[in-house]
Amino acid sequence: PKQLGEVLFDKLQLDPSAKKTKTGQYQTGEDVLAKLAAKGHKIVEDILAFRELTKLNSTYVEALPALIHPITGRVHTSYAQAVAVTGRLSSNNPNLQNIPIRSDRGREIRKAFIPREKNRFIVSADYSQIELRIVAAISGDANMCAAFKAGKDIHTATAAKVYGIDETAVTKEMRYKAKSVNFGIIYGQGAFGLADNLGISRTEAKEMIDNYKREFPGITNYMQNTIAFAQKNGYVETLMGRKRWLKDINSANFTVRGYAERNAINSPIQGTAADMIKLAMIKIDAAIRHEKLQSVMILQVHDELVFDVIHGELEIIQPLILNNMREALVLPNKVPIEAEIGIGKNWLEAH
């Protein structure tokens, strides 16, 4: 990083206002480089590509074969119930929950995951926008609940509200920005973070957030009420009543308290999603046993379940998976739950 900073900022002068660390080195983290790449600096794109390939190679290409079990000839991850504070399962040795999905190169790693025999398929079932559905359900926001009940694309519906236009007039860029606001809000992101994220001015970001809060008042109320509840009780809870304690919620330190407040907003949402998929897993497992199927559930990755399915059981198992995922936990305010399913000869093809 030291030499890289010198080349980029001293020699090539890519950013006159480049920031330095406490030790006097230039910052060359991914967020810094991504902004430079967005400005069209080819060398930065190459460096980011090199870093990504190096990481994929060391973390997966070289590491995964070394973890193959000598007897089964397969990779077996270990799941921990009580590591992640959100209540999600965490995966270790190898960590299969951080297998990349966002980048084209990263996605290629998923091709390595195949069924155990020739006559089997990988089936992947994914909750659709589950955290936003939970936000709508918990907050009871009329506009967001109505959009989900009508089966609308939530990001397009949000964009139409935020920009005050008809849904048919929403552009791809508007939808992308609205998506950032939707997810940013539930992680407690402010105008500064949104502006940074989208590469827009802070004024535009603030206007978008203000419009959002005006159009979805139920979500603003949820955020305020949840923080107030946490300050009074010292914890927040999921729909199922699982608690997350927040010792810093009344801290005198603004930064520390702000972090606890963001956790207060997000924990009931992420935690409810975690509870839901665990309930779905228990129900699906029971249904597979009841039907005496030979297909098996092999992975859980955030909002996705992965199965190794025999060809002859494909038609039976798909509705079994989808129905149990949709009915695992009924959300308040009649917000519907949706799940999608994919089939393939490898994990990438199925996702």
C-alpha cells in the first residue's frame, strides 16, 4: 500500500486531495480506489481487478481443495448458532457465506459447487427482498405495505414516490438510487453516507432522504420508536421476541451511541429474517423426512437455502420448499412473503 500510494498520488497525481493515514501513508483502501476507478483511471481498475483475483485465488481456489474431507470427498462447513449477534448462522472452515455473488469473477467460484452424483441437481431457494418486507410489516407503513401487497417492484415503487412521478416514468438510474435509499435507511445511513455511496451531492442525497421520510412516514416512526424503546429498556427484539441487548444505547459519546442506535433499528429486521429462515429450515427438514425423500438440504447462506436434489424428486421438492419458506413466519399487516427457486448442474446455474 505504501508504494502504491506514492505511485498513484505523488507520481501520477490522480487525486490532489488524497487522504493520508495516521502514519503518513496514503489511503489505498477499496473505497478510495473505487472512487478513482469511477473517474475512469485505467490503472486503478487494473489494481482493483488484481486485488480481487488475488483474494479469490487465495481464499477459494487454493483453500477449498485443501478442505476436502478424505473420506467423503466433499467440503463440509461448520455452522455456529451463537456467534453472529443478529441471530444468523455463521459458517466456518470454509466460510461459505462470504462466497462472492456481486462480481462476475467472484460468481465463477460457485461453479465449483456441484451435486454429489450425475443424476442430481443443485436447487437454490431464495427469499425475495425479505428485509424490506419485514420493514414494511413491522413499521406498518401504508405505502410500503400496499406496494408489496400489490406485488410491485419495491424499488420502482419507492423511486416513483421519492421523485413524485408515475411508476412508468421511473428510469433505471432512479430505481438504482431508490434501492440504495431503501437499504441505506434500514442500516441507519444518513445523507453523507448515501451521497458517498451513489456519487451524488450531499444536497441531492438529503433531498432524497427527506422525500423518502415524507412518503414513508411509518418507517420514520418505526425508527424513532425503536430507538426510544431501546433507550428505555436497553434492548430491542425480533418479531419472535428474541432480544438483542444494546449496552451503549444511552452512551454520552455521540459516535458510540449512534452505532448502537443503528443496531437498534436494524437488529429487529435482520434478526426476524434470521428467525424466519431457521423456522423454514426446520419445517423443510421435517417435510423431507415425512415424504421420505432422498434429496437433502446442504447449505444456508443468509436468505438462501441450497439443496442437493435427485432428478426424480424435483417436482415434489420445489413446492415443498417454497410453501414452507413462505409460511415459516406470518408477518404482521398481511405483508406477503415471496421466495424464488432455481435449478442447475452447479450452484451458479441454480442461483
